[in-house]
Amino acid sequence: GTTSVSYLIVGLFNGLGVGVNVICSNLLGAAKHKELRKSMHTAIPVSVICGVCVGVFGICVAGWVLRLMDTPPEVYDLAKLYMQIYFMGVPAVIINSFGAAILRSHGDTKRPMYIMMISGILNVILNLVLVIGFRRSVDGVAIATAISQLLTAVLILRILFDPRDQYKMSVKELHIDKKILLDMFPAAWAVWCLVSRMWCSNLRLTALRMRRYWRESQWLQTLPA
């Protein structure tokens, strides 16, 4: 259930990452390098703002969403804790999506893949350390995910702002160009439609599984010892 909710909220904003990829690819192909730099320097602050807004929103509505999904009382507190910690790391997830879109638009597809592999390995190691080593519960799993996503975002940004690399982005040039921002939405629309349809189906199945689990647990409690 928590995965379905986080997938919807983050997926909607990751759709803008697709828009970044489309815009940067078109401008690069047209050799419009000035507009390309504007697009790149618009994408990063947009990703930061979106990430912070989504993170705060997710933390605030986590309990309400879980109640809406009829989450069984015995797992409600753990599910809420997991979602709240997960959404603390959402800014890094969205920054990573936008940053990786810039890299891929330039044909740089290997480094984002390598970074994701490193992040995945770190996530597994941290899960083992926190859950098995430190005896943590779902909070350990959520913390491991958040830390691995933070590492991914840091590595992506390091590539983009490295003066020795081809991108050579500058903090001084960061700003939001309204026209470029609006141009991101058409390309993101198809992603939003797909994510919403998949989420609705998953949410319906998750709710049914939760109700069935709750009925079976109540039935088992009525059996003689």
C-alpha cells in the first residue's frame, strides 16, 4: 500500500523529468546551446522545489491516506512511519530524476545507470546493517532507501556542476524560466496518464488484499488454542 501511494505522488512529478529530457534533446539537436543551458538551469531549481513540496505533502497526508486505504490497525503505525521517512528522501528522488534526464538528453546514458547500480548496492548493504545489525524495523528500510537516493542525487549533481565535465553548470545561472517550465508539461502528460491508471489498479488490489488479510486475522483469533 505504501509503495502504491509513493509511486503515484513521485511518479507524477517524475513525469516532468521526461519533459526535461524531451526539451534538452530537441534543443541539443537544433544546436540551440543558449536555450539548452537555460533549460538545464531551470530544471534543477524546479526539481528542488517540487521535491520539497512533495516531501512535505507526503509527510502530512501519510496517515490520512493509510486510513483511506483501510490499513489494518496493527500495521498502521509502522506503515505511517515508513511513508514519512520515505518522503523525507523524496527531494533527492526528484532531483535525481531531473538530473539524470539532462544526462540522458546528451546521450550520457551509462553514468546514470552506473550511479543507480551503486545506489542499489548501497541500499541492500544499509538494509542488512540497519535491519539485521541494529535490529531496526521498517524505519531501517526507509532510512536505507532515503540515504541511497541522497547519494544518487549528490553524484548526479556533481557531474552536472563539475567544471571539467561537458555540462559545466553554474549555481549563479540557476533560475526558473517560465516558458521552459510550461514546455515541460505536454511531454509529461502521457507519463501522468499512465502512472495514474496503473496506480488506480494497484490501489484497488492493495485495498482488497488488506481487507482480506484483516478478515483472516480476525477469523484466526476466534479459533480455539
